[in-house]
Amino acid sequence: MNRRFQAALEKLRTLAGRKLARVAEENTFLFLLPLVGLAVGFASVFTAHVIAFFQKLCWGSGQNLLSAAQTRPWPQHILIPLAGGLVVGLIGWLFHVQTRGGGITTIMQAVGLKGGVVTLRDTIPRDFAATVTIAAGGSLGREGAMAMVASAIGSNIGQRFHLTTQQLRILVCASAAAALAAVYNAPIGGSLFALEILMGNFALEVLGPVVVVSVISTLVFRSCMGSLPRFDVPHYNFVSAWELIPYLLLGVLAGLTALIFVRLLFGAQDLFEKIPLPGWAKPALGMLLVGVIGVWWPHVYGNGFEVVNLTLREQIPILVLVALGPLKMIASSLTFGSGNAGGLFTPSLMLGALLGGVFGYGTHTLFPNATAEPGAYALVGMGGVLAGMTHAPLTAIMMIFEQTNSYQIVLPLMFVCIVSHFTVTTLKGGSLEQETLRRSGVVLPTGPEGSVMQTLRVADIMHAEVDAVKPDTPFATVVEWFLKGQRNWLYVVDDQQRFRGAISLHAIKDMLHQTESLGSVVADDLADSTFGFATPEQHLADTMDQFWRQNCERLPVLDSPGGRKLIGWISKRDLIGIYSQEILRKRQLLGHFVMTDNGEKRDAFVELPAGFALHSIEVAPPLEGVTLEELAARSAYDVHVLAIRRRDPVTGRDLVLIPEPKMAFSAGDRLELIGLQENIARFEQALAGRVANTQG
């Protein structure tokens, strides 16, 4: 057996000793999709009932917040939001969580940078804060709270079943999409939200799971809450092609409105951060100011569903519509900027409806025979502002279209959403999520390849063996090392294995003409002390930049920038192999494992020699009770069993067992094998023959 195979096998055995776990089977992932869909659907129903309960506790009605608020005495318009803000501040202080906003950016960071890991510990307090904010009259939406809970549910289920990083990302996105699909009764729009905003990927491997989970969640929500659309939309028609001119203007106005709204939201955040109050008191101050506005204009309370429906049915006077637009912007900005929790999807829909209603009223008054009713413009305006706020025009189009099921309205809807999006991007305005991430100093990877390279770390692919010399190594010894090896760089370390630099082969060649002084030259004289390095915790995306700057084939890996202890190296060849296998899906001689270390899951890659392969075989029922020793995999076929995966009959989870010669197999066990491909094939044939003989 050759030396490379021995080294690879030894590394694999080490990984197996640290709870080696193979990549989860595809059928496990598919099995989880309907399970997650059901869980998210019921969680969304539960969240809706909890919000309704607290709203009824605050205002006397869990359904129509506007009608309930209009019947309450004016002091309660101030005291109820104030109390809600105090509770939100207390939640943030007690649990040390950021309560501001709806959590969509948190999901984006989990998908792009954390491999899909969303913790319930941070999610549940934030979800409760959003529930209190909305129930107390905060001018935000409930979709953010539902999306956060759903993503945490999907993430935790996926982690329990040891899904791969990519599968966990997809499941988290599908869960968040399912929550939005349930809230708006719009499974297509919810699915596009995940593809367009969270994943940035429309590949079929992402689309399929997202659609399945969204459809099941929506069906559960409809069964429990009713199948009617969230908005009461009358039937509208596209009157004439000349209407494209006013719709063009509406699209521009929607984009400008979205741009102003985003800047107002973060302007309010900056303002509240400058106020000399403790952090826990600021949500209360913001809600107090919203309550003051609500004394005269209770329409600004909550997510705005009631106001949107009244606007679509043209039941709000034009002067009220004109006033409500700026007031809703201010109320939402105060709620968000002060640190209260909740989403901004629904407030942006209300803002779009108000804008469209005002614009439609003026247009229809001027051209009554050539334009649709004001409600049609309100409906289209909803999509326009949402598209400008999120930079996701497809999501906006489908969410509004699913409320009407009318192909007549879809033409101006598409036109306005695209114009709005183009207006915002032309003016270099960022989406709500982009601006939030920018202010946090977070740069998300773009596309699936960016996610892979931002998730994998140097420790996952580094080589532990190191060739290095001491600083006082003579020049002749250094030359001899280069003549015997095939590498262009030699590392120099001191007696404590601290990295001092790297010697270039070209530096050696430049010294050869100085024959008289070579006897006094040592390795430290030749070393480049500024040579770049990597650390185990660095992401592969960062090392690609270092390779570009250093222009070398290998980078040394140091334990830390301060300690500078040389512990290994990585190469460009490693990066190309990972990119080709994990992103381009090409078969490489790399074994990909998922390793659990102190409860943390991480990927690991081992290079295999040519001709060798990793393979998984299921133990057939006739072989139950047979031991590993009796199979003689190693002695007779030169095939090594790395691990045995066994399904726990109680929990249903996969257990990873270290193989022992006397271990008896159970039906359904999976043997994880490594060896030459032809040897594995012979071993499989022998097992099949043994099964046939047993059955005969």
C-alpha cells in the first residue's frame, strides 16, 4: 500500500475518532421538507394567535386594530404603546439581544456566513419583542417575527439530522419563505422572496425545496386561519395602453418614496443612538411618540392591514390619504429607529397603497374615461414601494398578483415594480437589508460560490506536515533542500516553531554568483519576513485574496498572528479542488466529511490518491448479526471500513459508530468504506453473493 494512501487513511481514522459523520443522505433532506413545512405552518398560526391575544389584551380586539383603537380614550393611545416599548427594552436588556427590526438580515447572515445556523436562544426573545411591539401599536409588521421563528425551527431540525451546510442553508431559506407565504397567503411570492433575497440563487436544487415547504406551510395556515387573501381586493381592469404613462410616473414616485423611507428609517436610528438615554429606555420613547401621533391618527398603529383594505376599497377620504403617507413613514421610523422589533414588509405595502391611492385619485379625476379606479393604482403602488424597498421586484410582483389572481392588473404591476426598482438603483439607493448590513460592517458573499468559500475555513483543508529549517541553517543545506524537493518556497522557524519568514527559490538563484561569501550565509539572511500567512479560523475567501497578493503556490498556516507558530500549510491546488467539487459539482479526489467537535459541526476535506474512492454500502437484512471480522473487508479485499452509521430506533437520529472486529451488524446499517474502486466493487459483489446464498 503506497505512502500517500497510508497518510490519507491515517487522517480519516483520526477524523472518525472525533465523531466522524458522513454527509447526510439526500432522502433524509427530502423527508425533512414536509416536516419543516408542517412545523412552520403551525408555528405561524401560533404566532398569529399570540399576537391577536396580546392585541386584544391591549386594545380590546385581536382582529381590527384600527377600529379598536378608535374606541379607546386618548390617554390609552399613549400609555399602551409606552408600556409596550418598556417591555421591549426590558427584553433586550435581560436577554442581551438586538431587538430592532424584523430579523431578515439576521437570516441573511446565517445563510451567507454561518452555514445556516440560527439559534433559538436569540430568536425566541426577539420574536416575543416583536409580538409585544405589534400588539401595543408599533408601526411594524408581524412577518419579521414569523420569519425569524420559522428559520430557527428549520435550522434546528436540520442540525439535529446532521444536514450538510448547503442543505441547512436551503432549509433555513425555505422556512423563512414558508412563513412569509403563510402570512400573505402567497406561496409563490414567499418562495421568490427566499430565492431573490435570501439565497440569490434560482437553481432548481433550491427552488424545489423552497416551494415544497412554502406550499405545505400555506396549506396549514389556510386550514387554521381561513383561505381568504390578506387584502380585500376588488376587481380592477387595465383600461387602455395610454395608462402606461401614468403608471410610469407612479413607478418613479414609488421608487423615490422607497428611497426616502429607507433613509428616514436609518436617520431615525442615528437620532435615537445620539439621545443620552439607556438602551432599554429608547424603545419606550419611540413608542411614546407613536402613541402621540395615534391620538389623532390611529391609522398608523400596527402593520396597516385595515388601512390597506380601506384604501383598496376607496373608503378613505383623499385628504386623510394625503396625510397618512408621511405620518406612516414617521411612525414606522420612530418604531424601528428606537429599537423596537417587527418587519417592514407590511408597512411598505401600506405606504405604497397610500401613495397609489392619492396618485390614482388625481389621475382618475383628470382622465376618468382613460384610467382605472384609484384602488387599482393603490394596488399597483403597493408592489412598487415594496420592490423599491427590497430590491426584489419579482417577489413584489408575485406577492401582489397572488392577492388578485387577475392578469389584467399584472401588466401595470410588472411595469411599476420594474420602474421603481430601476429608479432606486439609478439613484444608487440601497435596499433596507443592504443598508442594515452596511451599517453593521457585514459583507455577504454573492451567489452559492461565495457562501461556500465564506463558510469553509483554512482548518478544513490545511496540511499538518511542515517542511522548515532553523534560522542558522547554512546556505549549502538550504540549496540541498531545494534540489531534493519540488517546491519553490522553504519556511524558516525558530526553536519554538515560530514563523520567521520564507525563502524563495529565486532568492537562492540570485545568490549563486556570490561564491566568495556564501559560506557565511544562513537561512535567516535569505528569508522574507513579510511573507503572507493564513490562520486556521480564516475563511477560504480571505485566503484567495492573500494568494493573489503573495503570488505563491502555498501559504503557511500559523496558529495566530500574535503567536506565529507554524502548524501547517494550504495550497492553490486545495482551493481549486474545493471550488471544483463544492461549487462546480465536479468529481475530485477529495473526501468531504462533516465533523462534530465539541458540539460544533464543521466540514473537513481529505485528498485521496488516484484510483481510490469513498463509498457507502447498506447492510441487507440477511447479513444481520454478521460481524466485521467475518466480512473480511480489509484482509480479503483491501477495503477499509471507516465508520458504521446506524439509525437509533428511539430518536430516529443517525449514530456514527467506530468499527470493531467483533461488532455485529444490524439491518439498515451503512458501512462507510475507502479503497481502490475495483476493490470496493469486488467487495460489493461478494456481499451480494452472500445475500443470495443466504436467501437461497
